[in-house]
Amino acid sequence: MPLYEFEGKRPVIPDSCFIHPQAVIIGEVKMGENCFVGA
């Protein structure tokens, strides 16, 4: 899962989240427990 820093901000993703392999998470993102991101 591509996670990218942007302007010094990084995504915060708990281990319990599912992120689709084709999804891209960029910048100041904070996800909660057990979240799902599809593509």
C-alpha cells in the first residue's frame, strides 16, 4: 500500500485497517481502527 509524506505530513494508519493495494494515501491522514479503503 503506497503511503506518501507530503509537506512533512505522513499518514497514520492503524494495523487493523484494510487498504486496497492500488489505493494511495498521501499527506496528513489519520484513520481510525478497523477502517476500509477500497480502490
